[in-house]
Amino acid sequence: MRRTLIRLSLLALLAVAVLVTAGVLARPRTTPDSAAAAARPADPLTTRIARTQQRLREVPGDWSAWATLGGAYLERARVTADPELYPQAEQAANRSLSVRRDGNGDALVVLGALANARHDFAGARDRARAALRVDPADADAYGVLADALTQLGDAAGATGAVQRMLDLRPGLAAYARASYDLELRGRLDQATGLMTRALTDALDPHDVAFCRAQLGDLAFGRGELQTAQTEYAAALAADPSSVAARRGQARVSAARGDLSTAITGYADLTARLPGPSYLLEYAELLRVAGRHSEADQQLALATAAHQLFTANGGTDGLATAALALAQGKPADAVTAARAEWSRRKHPDVADTLAWSLHAAGRDKEALPYAERTSTGPAGYAFHRGAIHLSLGRTDQARTEFARALAVNPYFSLTDGPTARRALAALGGPR
């Protein structure tokens, strides 16, 4: 059971990126990789699910096996980003609790991780704390708690939970969380060091690919395109089905100005995994290339994917706001982002709410939220700069545009050039 939980504990990290690739329209289409996959040995996760199901056919009252099955379904949802697996995970974990309620921390951890995956972060926090009342030394419960508190905006609490996890069981899951904790603080070099440590503990191909893709994202966030490309290639060598690595490669191609390769990459990526965030990125890329009708088609697919995620118990106000902004509906974006802010105080939410208010022409309201994102990716700084500029605060705008481009000159195909033009018009960096 614990091996399953160690691996599924990476769920919320992917959701943060995750962001967020929850929600698919269909199974991936048949590709040339499919035939190769059929020839490879059975996936360990598939084997584990089959063995656990067989165990439960023989001993249907095995509460631990039911919890293990719930964790395995949730891990499968992580690997495939398929929210239709969430109800199966929930049913298995609840079946475990129906057999044994007292002292069943394993099922509570699975339900907590599921709540994180569905973006019910308050529910995940409560489940994790209930599991810790069963076993105060449960490292997996601390992992679920750290993920939830991170999203709820309790940075100190999240760091404390990560430290307890490191104390109890240093390894892949703990190092990956500690890396993200540092990334949120803008300490990318240290975050990279901890993710490299996580990689040394990764044995399963999916976990190796996860770590490599995260290292690629960290390098991309620093504007180091060649390092990012190397990490994404290594991720795909470990797991050719890694959609995070494929997305990374497409972003690198776009940053290098190779729009044709980037568009081909996103077409392949979204055929394999049509999640809302990937479809939105694909739509933006198509607009940059002047292919507006195709971009509109991808927006329609993103809307449908988001609806599927919510139909399976998920809540994602950020995706709702992003869709509204892409559709030219800033008032709807403000409503969605404000509702999400009422649920959690994560920097991503502050940034999205600030940008939605800016798009709605409400910059005075936007500024306090923008100023809550003093550390983070280049896009945060660009948004702060644009809001300052709209308010006539030219010195602050100059500083933020310069910061965005210094952090990562490739941060956005559309906003990057805008930042350069604005900075030049303001007389350049000082």
C-alpha cells in the first residue's frame, strides 16, 4: 500500500503545474507508439491493479486491499490525467472505510489525495489531518496535507508539513514537494537541486519521467532552453508516453521561433491528452500563427474538457477564468477568479484574479492582488508591470517588465514581445 501512496502523492504537484491537465475528452488515439507499447512488458501499475482486483475477488473483506486499489486508480488518473477514474478511486477507498473505519489511515490518505486532485483543498486538508490522528507519523498524510496547505495559501503550514515528511521519510515524494515549496519562493536553483535529489530516488519509469519533466520546467522557467530540451528528451526516453515532456518540447520549439514544430507537437499532445490547459496553450499558439478558426476549435474542446472535469467532481475556477479570458469575457473571468480566491489563497489565484481585473479595466482593484505575487514566474512580473503601466506608475512598470525578461525572456510568445516593446518605450531598464 505504501508504495502506491508514495507515487500518488505526486498528484497535487501535477495539478499545480499543475496545472492543470485534469480533464480529458477521450482516450488517446491510436498512434505508432501504441503498437510499440503492446510489445513492451506490462506496465507495473496495470499489473498492480490487476493483482489487487484478483485479491479482492478472493478476499472481498480485505480493507487494506481496497485502499490499495483506490490509490492505484488515483495513480492511473495521475499518469493519464483522466478524471473519469476519480469515482473508481473514491468507491474503492470508501469501500475500505466501510469494512474498517477505525484506524484506517490508508483510505483517508487516498481520499485526501483524491480531494487534492479534484481541487477540494479544504477537504484534502481535513482528510489528511484525520489520517494523522490515526498515525501521527504518517509521511503520506503529511504529503497530502502539504499539497492542500500550499494551495490554500498557508505557506508556513505547507513548509512545516513538507519538513515533517522529509524527517519521517526522505525520498522522491518529499524531495519533489520541497522542490516546489522552494520554487514558489523564487529559489529556482535550490528547487532544481532538490528535484535532482528526487530523481535519484525515482525507479519507476513514470516517476523518472515526472522528475525529468519537472527539471525541464524549472530550466525553462529560467530561460535555459537547451537544458530544458535535454531534460524533456530524457523524460521521454524513460517514458515515451510522458505528456508533460511532450508539452515541454513543444514550448521549447515555440520559444526558439519554430512555430511549425511547436504546432505539430501540440497537435500530437492534445490528441493524446486533450486537457484544458494544453488546449488553451495550443489555441494561443495557433492564434500567434494566424490560424484563428483552428484556435477557436481548440477553445471549444477546452471548454468541453473542463466540463468533464467538473462532471467528475472537480472544481477549477482558474480554468474557468482562463477560458473566459481567452473568449474575451473579462467580467466572467473576474467572477470565476474571485470565487476561486474565496476558496484558496495560492499565488496563481492572486495572479489570475489580478489579470482578470486588469482585463476588465479595474486596475486599482487588481493592484493589491498583483502585489501578492512578489516571487514566482516571469508571467507574474509581466502582469504586475502591465497593471502598474495602466495606472501611470511608469517606474514600477519599467522595473517589472525588466524583471520578467530577466527571469525568462521566453516566458510567453505574446506577452514577451509586449514586455520588450513597453520596456523600450519607457526608456529601457534602469
